[in-house]
Amino acid sequence: MQNLSTQIFAEYTNGCNFKSSIGSKGMYEQNRINERFYIGDQWYGAKCPNDRPLVRHNVIKRIGDYKMSQILATSPQVIFSADGIPYSGNENNFELTDIGKGNLNDREINFIMNAFNNYHRVTGERIKISEIYDKIMRNAYISGTAVLYTYWDESVNTGLFADAQKTVKIKGDICCEVLNIEDIVFADPYTEQVEKQPYIIISSHLDVESVLREARVFGADITTLQAINESATDGKIVQLTKLFKSYKSDGSSIVKCVKVCEKAVIRNEFETGLRLYPISLFCWERKNNSIYGESEITYLIPNQIAINRMITANVWSSMTAGMPIMLVNGDTVTEKITNDPGQIIRVYGTNEDVEGAVKYITPPSFAKNFDSSINTLIENTLAQSGANEVALGDSKAENATALAAMRDAALMPLEIAKNRFYTFIEDTARIWADFWVTHYGKRSLRFEDKNGRFYIPFDAKRYKDIAISAGIDVAAASGYSERERVEILLTLFDKGIINRSQLLSRLPDGTVNDIKSLLGEVSEVKDESL
């Protein structure tokens, strides 16, 4: 077993060495530099003295925050479908009592796919998918590649029961973790598709007690437990999780897994039940024949350094012009000089001695176009990165229509990055569906709509052979503020185009407290009037 752990560690080391060879500084060092420049620590290692202000004009963060916010401004909705199954559009009329009865038919499959659409949103709320997307976007912008790892957590309490008496609890559900690209190794870095990888290795720094607990659960003997303890440092242990596919004679595959530490196997090879690797990637900038993406920060850093140096020099010049350096003749001026306004300096000697006692050094004057050069460099850096004054909202137009047209044109280049992000969401959705039909067993799926919350019966085994696809339906971000949206709704209500319920249900979130109760009261008032 030690040979297996040694082999996996060797594979992981080879993958780390490859990442260290990417670029002039290697992926690890470059990502550390990129993060420092993004957060504003832009004078690190410059060895500058502390006698002058080191100015930071962080264009990198402004560009990144603008682009990330624009990509996340839309509200994508995942739409599931079953390949090879016709869809007529009236599957929502399918009776719940017919689920699981008789042979599996097209109407039942399409009904379950529609249920998955809703359950995807329910699952996203449970795992706080909006926060995950924020982390994904930030990791991708800084390092070029973001990784989402979906795994099965047996400890999740679903609130469901396996029996009518509610004595047997159903536990376990999917969870997601955003991984740093430094903590994952792909077997073939020249292959861009995750599913074509021979294997994937994930590195985790865990508490040794949690690793020992898992090893005991899966039958580790005393020798293995001692070897695990010997692999620990300061109560922590490096665990490598290797995922790989085992192919069957019919061409289908199943994902297998093994967990090791440096000197022992924590959990022997086992089948995960999955058909897809539970790994989804989002690359900020794609590189041909490489699974690792590229960050634009790497190529913005020279501009950022030049901007900081120029502004710092300009500020220092202004300070020295307003507070010039004083030269004092120590032979004729013997008292302490404080440089306070109105200080009287006593000088003893001739007029020549007085004239030569104190003088100020005139700083060199900057070129007249120095300030404009700084502004031009900043504007060009923003413009070349797609974050010009129109996109950032700093420009003015004669009318709203002209401004909207200018903004749409400025945002157009971001569509490519948005499409890559939507592909990432689709890949993640297919992985979730793979978990649902392989790990859920018999349980109810939570379903929410305008009529309330209810549960539908679900038997994972019944649908495990369905070829499930996932697409994206994108609702464009509104170009209006919340105040403008409220005014538009009130205008529609005053003109009788919408009623009170339609008005209240479409108000921006947070406009009215307890909106559901208010909608119910409005409905009661309407019924009484009838």
C-alpha cells in the first residue's frame, strides 16, 4: 500500500513541477504576485525607503471588479433536458401520483427534468451558490483558472425520513468547495477537457484526527494508522485524493477514487458511482492546448508599476516644491532649527555670513506634460482592458438612448467571458444531476413555485440511465436603478395595465417587508370585494 501512496505522490509532484515551469516565474509565484497587486500591496519587494509616500492608483482592481460584476450581473437559469426524449410542453400537467408507476415514459422523464430545474435553484440556495460564484470569479481573475469541486457529504441533514413513521432520517447531500488551482493537478495539462483527463489529484491540508477517523471507518489497521500519524506535521496532514475513470466493455465509465497520505493509504480504491468527474473549471483567458487559463493581471502589472511610480514622483515633487529642503551653515547658525513658521534664527557675523547661513534647494521642475502623461497612461490601460470611461459610467451622453448604445458597445467584448462562465455553470449542473441520479436513492425533492413549497417523490435508480443535458436561460441584467423600476411599475399600475398583486410581486427585493403576507392580504381583499 505504501507503494500506491508513493506513486500518487510522485504523480502529484510531477504535476506541480509542470505548473512551476509555466511562464517566467512559474504558476505559484506568479499567482502570489497577481493577488498582491489585486489587493493593493503593489510596492512589496521594491526596497523603497519610508521617507516618501508610496502612492497606489489601483487600476488592476478597478478593471477586475468591473468585469467580474458585469459577468455576475446576469441571472442565469439552468434548464435540464433528457437527450433523445421528445418534449411537448404540457408535462407540467403530469400527476404526482403517477410518478414511479409502470414503465418509465417520456412524460414522466420530462416532468422530472422540469423538477430538476426548480431543484437546482433550491440546491443553490442551500449551498449559497452566489458566494461560490464570487469566489470562482475572483480566483479566475487572479490566477487565470477557477476550480469547483462537488462532493458528497454524508453528514448533511436533509430533514427527510425514509419511513412513514419518521424514525429513519435520510442524511447526505452534495456540497461544493472552491479549490485553489495550486491544489489540483491534472494528468494531462495539454488536454483542455476535464472529462478526458486520465486522472485528477486534489491536495488537502487536513487535521490529522479527521483523517484518522476516516481511515478507521474504512477498516485501516494499526500499522496504517501509525503510518498516517508519522505523515503528520504540527497536527496537519497532506491528503491526496486521486480521481480516475474505470471503463467497461460497453464503453461506459465510472469514476473511482483513492485517498492517500505520504506514507499510507487512507481509503482504498472505491467506486464513487459517478459517471462524470466532479470537477468544473472556469478559465478567465483560455490558452490553446492547455487546461490552465491565463490571468490578465500578469500583463497589467508593468502598467500598474509605471502608474504608481509616476504618481509617486509627481506627489513627491509637489511636496518638495511646497516644503523645500533647507540647508543650514552650522558654523554661523548654532541653535536648533525647527523650521516652524515665524521662527527667528540668530546669525552672528557679517552680512555675507547672514546671506550664506540658510538657503533652500530648488527642486527640479517636471515637464509640463507630465500630469497629462500619467492620465493618458491610466486611460489607455483601462481602455485596452475593456474598462473605458463609457463602461465604467464616467462618460456623459446627450441622451439616455445614446448612453445606452455606448454602454452596450463597451460591454460587448465581455460576452466571450460570460459565455465561458455559462459553460462552467452548465458543467456544474450536469455534475449535480449525476449526483442526484446516482446518490439520492429514494427520497423526496423539494419543489417551490408561486403556489408554495411541496415535495415530489423521487427514486434515483429509476432515472440513472437517462442522458441528462443542461442548458442556460439568461435573464439580462436591468439597465435601470431600483427607483426607476418602481416608478415604471407605478406608471403601469396607474394606467391599469397591471393589478395590485402584479405590482407587489414585481417590486425590487427589500422594497416591502414580508411581501408574501401582503400578497395574501391583497388576495383576500379582492375575494371579499367579489
